[in-house]
Amino acid sequence: MTIDWQNFTPWASLGGGILLGIAAAIFILANGRILGISGILGGLLKPSKGDTNWRIAFLLGLFSAPLIYLLVVGSIPIEINTGWPLIILAGLLVGFGTRMGSGCSSGHGICGLSRLSGRSLVATLAFMASGIATVYLVRHIIG
């Protein structure tokens, strides 16, 4: 195994992790809600009275942040080495897994683990094991 030192970003990754942790803590302290993206989005599919505006505002912020970054910093090169059918299939599988696992990686991995949830620990271990197995399969068996 080799490390791609040119793209190795431990400080930026640490900073991003700290920001996610702070955001999750502020969100649960201010709103009493878990900062899980699938739960926030799913709440729009079956909206409750008075529960829609903050969800829309959150998702607008989530989608506008990369656009603001693009305006401030400029474009960054993105390389995707697969076709649209595989990307769509992957998205559907992630959506199915999120529904089946009662949450996404942000809900379980960040918020659930910080609350010492056993269910979130199992879900996060399943996410990680699936990711590791997929990378191994694609890079070393199929690849």
C-alpha cells in the first residue's frame, strides 16, 4: 500500500471533521434533532405542519455551499471514471441502504456514535465494512 502524498490532506480532513462535529452538536442542542441528512430530506416527503421551512433552508444551504465555494475559490478538477448507469445504480443502492438502515452515515456515524447508540455503532460498522469490501472487490478482484 502506498500513500498518495500529493493528495494527502490530514489537516483539511481534521478541520472538516471538527466542523461537522460542532455543527451536529449545535443542531441537536438548538433543535433537539439529529443532524442526519436522510432524515431531514425524508421529513419533506411526509411533511408535518410547521416542520418544512427549516428542512428546506437546511437543504438549500447544503446544496448552495459548493456553489459558493466555486465562486470564491474557483473550479477544482473532478475526475469520474465511470458512466452514468453505474452512478445511478450506486445512488439507488445508497438510498436503499439508507432506508433499510434507518439512517445515513451522517446520522449514524457522526450523531449516533456521539450519543453512544449501539444501533448506530452496528450501522457504522456495516457502512465501513461494505465500503472496504467494495473497494477491495473493484480494485483487486474486478480491476
